[in-house]
Amino acid sequence: MVTVVRNSLQLRDPAHAGLGALWRSALDQLLGLRTLDQLYRSLPPGLDAPGLLDAAADALALDCDLLGADLDSLPADGPLVIVCNHPFGGADGILLTRLLLRRRPDLKVLANSELARLSELAELLLPLDIFGAARSSARNRRSLRAAARWLGHGGAVLLFPAGEVAHMSIDGRVNDRRWSAAAGWLVRRARATVVPACFEGRNPWWFQVAGGVHPLLRSALLPRVLLSQAGQRFRLHLGARIPYGRLDKLACEQSISDVLRALTLNLSTQVPAAAGAADDTTRWRPAPLATAVAPELLQAEIAALPAQGLLLKNRSLQVHLARASEIPWTLREIGRLRELTFRRVGEGTGRPLDLDRFDEDYRHLFIWDASARRVVGAYRLGPVDDILKLRGRDGLYTHSLFRYSAALLQDIGPAVELGRSFIIPEYQRSFAPLLLLWRGIGAFMAQHPHYRCLFGPVSISADYPPEARRCLVRYLRRHAYNRRLARRVRPRRPYRSWPLPGNHEHLWREVRSVSDVDLFSNLLSAGDREGRGVPVLLRHYLKLGGRIIGFNVDREFRDALDGLIVVDLLQTDDASLQRYMGIDGAAAWRAAHGGQATQSTADGDHQQIA
């Protein structure tokens, strides 16, 4: 153990009390204490904590490259907990603390109580006895309560929840041990925002070997490790802020700590989005978009539609349902806007218009902004019975992605296939347009109550990091999968789910039991540089009771991952049906199905309930 006595570093472990001066001096030299003591004595007097950390970093020539989020992305005020892995046991604390103080001068650090003996750091540190003596537990509780009070007053707290430097485990990996529940306790007690930070790297092999001989050697050798790292430049990943609301549904403080550990270690394996985007640009060269259709042509065409095709209105927004033959100009504009919108999220066909042979037979639900004279969004609806009479199964778009027999359609029952949904970027800030489209679908279902199910592909863009897509697929297979129906489906281009990298496996292990889609989405977005969670449309389907029955990679749509989803509306709660169909429409639709609801069994079979 190392301490400072009157501005001097020396051994202070009771086990060394009987050592003579000669042996003490030899150990000081061996462990690097004498060199550190000389360095400390050489620093200018009267330094405060930021000054001491800056001077120490300069004297040791320590520096780091900040990756991921910018320092300015940290909240400038309000309760903030920064959690970090602890791979080095010295350099990481110096570099991260001095960096955070630039943004949050109100920072406090929960750290080894021995460091608090440095007078310059006394005001910065909240001391913890990391060696776990029985008498230290009360002191540690006092420091944790002090940290909670500091957060309660809007301060910032940094901690290394592992409590000790990362070391080699029995499987040969070097990583933090399981984090203490104290991190989760602090976050929950203060309802604090969290920012994870992660250093790349690990201590040298001789440190790992010595730690395997005896754990105390790890602590004893930290001064020597710090000196050996002089002149090094480290890589520090700063994650995006995680609002407390994304964590509050986790079961307990330990669960919060476990998830934060996984999210933190995950940072060092993320690939910057810009790199992936650059690689994709070289492979994918889309044609220029078609020119927009003149508003006058659209306005005249929509004005001539039959009155019964206007399903609902909300101020200037009108929801229309029409066949392709009724809206040649509007359908062309829908095709242009589909392509424009899908390209923005890493999808799209690459053609000037996103139109195909299926559009001719399907019905088109679209929003027209009468004031702005523009199409806002659209859905493609395919009543399955009509399509089968006209074209057979090959007339269904989903059959171009998945092989399935008539038996699947019989199992699903009377259904409407949905697809090609979009809201143009300018209207995506509000949920109202998407809600209007869904109310339009609800109106159609209320007018045609013999239809029971909605089904179709829901896409996960290739812009999602591969690891995030794998986690999402695992989640869907675990919590939202109809195995009985899935046995009747074969993807034309199967999705290959490779094993997750180590840190992503940690993340999945911590979130796999989370069945709530909003909570899972929050955790997934917290682990992604771009903040991407479960896609909005997929999340919406799942809340309606949707179940996935297959996955397919769509090579014609920039390798988007399509999940084939089935929504049995008899499983949808009454509040949701009323929201989209209206109270009378929902009641009439329920009555057409005998006034009964169903619930899914574990393997996806349906049972009727009163």
C-alpha cells in the first residue's frame, strides 16, 4: 500500500513494519516509490487538484485521444455519474479526472482513501477503503452517502465501480471484475444521468503474472506500472449520456451496475459510423432521384378521388385510400418519396423511384397536406384474399422475400399485408403523421371487419452496427417469436447471426431477460453511438402484440434485414384498438369476431379468452 506522509511517498503496510531501513529503501526502489516520490516533490507547491493532475500528466508525458462523444456533450450541470473501467490503476484516473474537471469543475471522485492523503486532492476525493477491511465498511458507506448528497445538489461524481484494477481471469481475458452495486445505488438514489467512459488497453504481462501469484502484488506494482507507461498516449472512449429514465425499470441496483458495465466495455468495440458510411458509399451508387411531380397535378388528381376514399382528416392533413389506377401521378410521387426517405436511413432501391410490380394490385394509404400541397407519408395495403384471387401467392410482396405455403396463410386467417411505409423527413419530428396512418389502417379494418391479422416485413437498416442487429434479432427470437408459424416460413436469403464479440456478449447477457420493448430499446440505444434503439415501426408492431416468424436479408434494399411480423388484432388490447379504430369501430370489429380476444402461449399458439 502507498501513502503520502508530509509530502513523501513510502510503504505503509503493517506487514512491512519490521523491515529495516535498508530493506524498505530497496523495496521503494523496486516498486517505483522512490521515483514517484522524487517526481511529487519536484512539483510546484500550492497546487490545487486540477493543477496537480495537469502537472503529474505533464511530468509523466501522459495523454489520451478522446473518441466517441465530445467533452462538450456532457451535461454542464445537474446530477451526473461518470462510470469508467479501470484497466491501468493510475494513468486512467489521472487522465479522465483532469479531462472531466474541464467540463465539470464540481466533480468529486470516489477513489482509494490512500490518495486522499495528498493534500492537493483532499477536496476532490471521496475516500473508499478498497481493501475491504471490516472496519472500513462504515467509512465507505459515509463516502457513498456523501456522493449521493453531492449528486442531490446537482454535482458530478466519477467512480471506477470495479473497485480494483482490471486483471487476468481464469479464461485468460483481462477485464474489470463484476462492478459493485454502489454505482447502481448512486444512479437510482439521485436519478442521475450517466455517462460511460472506457479506456482501451491493459497493463503489461508481468503485472498480470504477478497478480496471479497474489492479489496484493497488483496493488504493490501499480507505481511501477505508472512509471512504465510514461510517454504513452491512450485511447479513451466517451459514451453518449444515458438519462436515468432509460435505466429506472431495471430490477435492482446490481442490475443497473451490470448493464452499465456492459455498456461501458462495449464502447471500445464500436466502429465509428463515418467509417462504415464511407465504405458503403463506395459500394452503392444510387441513381439520381426522379423529379418531383408538380403540386398542381397532385392536387387535381386527389380532388377527383371518390369521397369514400377520404378516411379521416386532421386540420390540413387528409388520409386517403386509393388504387393505383386512380392516382398515377400521386403514386409516382409516393415512389419518389419512398426512395428519398429510405435512402436517409441506409435503405432504398437505388433507383429513381421506388415502385414495383406489386404497386399495381395493392391499395395505397397516403397522407396529403392540403395546405402545403405535398404527400407526407404512405403505406401499401394488400388484402390477401383479393391478391390471391388475382395473382396467387406470387402476387404477395412477402412471398418475394420468404417461401411459404397456403397453409401459413390459412393459419394466419383473413389478413392484410402491410409494407413500404414512410413519413418524409420534414414531418418526422412529430408522431402525428404516423398516428394518422395507423388510424387510416384502423379505419380500413373497421370498414372490413372480416380481416383479423396484419402482416408484412419490417426492416432493420444495414446502417445499424452488425452487433446491434444481432442483439436485436436475439431479443426478437427470445421475446417476440411465434415458433409454430415460423416453422412454415423459409427466407429466400437467410440471415446469418454470427457470435457476438466479447463485450457485446456481455451486453446481451445483461439485457437478455428484459422483455419490455421500450426498456430494451433504451438499453440498445445507450450502447450505440448514434443512439439507435429498436426501430419505431417495429416497436409499434410489438406493442400491438406482433410476433416475428422469420428473418430475410433484402439484397434489393441495401441488405436491410426484414423481419416477417404477424399482428393478430384479437390479441391487441382494447385501448389500442379504440385509439386506431375509434370506440364504435373497435366495438364493431370485436363483435364481428365474436367479441373475443386471444392470448399467445409460449410457443406462439393462440387461445381464446373471454
